[in-house]
Amino acid sequence: MSTIQSGATKRRSRPQTASRRENRAGLAFVTPTFLVVLVVVILPILWTVLLAFQNAKLVDIQENGLFGRWTLDNFGQVFGSPGFWSSLGTTLLYTVGATAGSVILGLIAALALRKPFRGRGVLRAAMLLPYVAPVVAVSFVWEVALSPQYGIVNEWGRKLFGWDDPIAFLSTRSYEVGLFGVHFDIPLALLTVIAFETWRYFPFAFLFMLARLQAVPGSLEEAAEVDGATISQRFRHILLPQMMPVIALLSVLRFIMTFNKFDDIYLLTGGGSGTDVVAVRVYDFLTSRFDVGAASAQALVLAVVLMALLGIYFKFFGKKVQEESA
């Protein structure tokens, strides 16, 4: 009888042992990834939050412990700064303009290159160049092309459009233009960096949208064409509903990326001429004033504003996008 019981116990213990081995193997695979995320992502975020509530300067940052003297002076300095609210408005304008521009241009490029024709592969590969090229290289090319002294854009403008004087696209805060007899000022430098951001990142949207368009059955468009639907009607009632989930995802991703953007603007204008976004202000507080606490507070405020905007988007537009794509 005891022999039978011991055999049953062994049979029950084998599955448990195998399950434990599987759990240990899974834990062994997950642990390196968890440690990397902990060291690279979680700990720096927690350290930034702690510094935002301390009077931390770059020269004495090593003396600040985890439980130093807590204060809200950094946030008072951020919200009381005369340039904070204007930079936040500039950030929102820059983010919305660049996000909409890159998504729309990516959609146009995907629609233009989805049908087979000679040289389509070469054009598709060329579309990726702005995105894969180093940002330092492409920003230098734009600076040279837009230079008022020797830039090719001003040269063409004088020859083709009759410009009297060269235009400093990257250093002119406001520029007066006339349209149908009406004169008004435009933020020229800000519009230039928005155009650069649109040009540089539309291939990102182009890849996603082209992949989605390739998955749309051609029979749907053929049937609509037989029924007499125009090109605009086929796009509106067939292609656009198929594209809405991808457009919504791209809009959210590009909004997050552009809202936190620093290198493009800093390389082109240095944050001057009306392009002072919040990310550039964080860098200036850290490198010019050596105020780590105020810089951390601004970064924390930037993250909270971004989360609030994304929460508003998902609350009011998330269900609508899902209904249209269903």
C-alpha cells in the first residue's frame, strides 16, 4: 500500500517540478529585460521626480540625497517664468502642425506610390532618405539651402518670384506677407521648423500607411468603380475607413515624439526667433543656469501636460475612431 502511495506522489510531483522549471526559465528570460528597463527607464524617471522637489544645482547634485529638503520653489519658478506659457503655446503649435503635416504628406505619398509603375521601387526607397539620414546632416543641408547669403532657396526666389531682398527663414521671428491685398504677419522661423519636421518624418507615416493600403482588397475599389463611384468617393468611403486606425495610431505616436522634440529645433534655430519650445527651455535651465531642480520640474510639467492631452484625445476621439474603423 505504501508503495502505491509513493508512486502516486512521484507522479504528482513530476508535473509540479516541470512547471517550476518552466517558471524559472521564463523568469531567467525576463530578468535581463526587466533590469535594463529598470536602470534605463524607471530609475531615471524616479530620480527626475525627486530632483524636481529639491533645490538641486549641477555643482552640488552629488550632495542631494533621496530625502533632502523638499520644496515647491522649482514649480513656482517654472509657472512664474514669463517665457514658460509662451513656450508651451509654441510647443503645442509646433507639435500639432508637424504631426498633421507629416501624417497628411505620408498619406499622399502612400496613395501616389501604391499602384505599380516603372521605377516605383526606387521612388519608395528615396522616400525613406529624410528619415534614415542623420539629423545633423539634414539640418545642415537645410541651413545651407535657406541661408540668406548663399542659399539656393533665396537664389530661386529672386530669379523666379522676384524677391527684392533675401529672406532669413531660420532667424526671422515674424514676416509680413500680402495675399489678395491683405497684409499679415506669419511666424516664419516656426513655420520653417514645422516644414522641416514634416519633411523629415513623413516617411515614418508613409511606411505604415503604405502597408495598410497594400492590405486593402482591390475588389472593393473595382466594384465601386463599376458602380460609378468617383476617385474622391472611393477614397472617402472605402480607403479612408480602412486607414483610420493607422492614422489615429500615427497621430498619437507622432504627437508624443514631436511634443518632446529637442534636437531638430536646437540644430536649426537654437530655440530662438520664436521657436523656444519647452524641451529647449529644459536644456537651457540645465546647461545655462545649472539649475537641475528647475529643469527637472519643467520636464515633469511637460510630461503631465502630455499625459493630459493624450487622455483628452482618448476620451473624446478614441471611441469615434474605433466606431469608424469597425
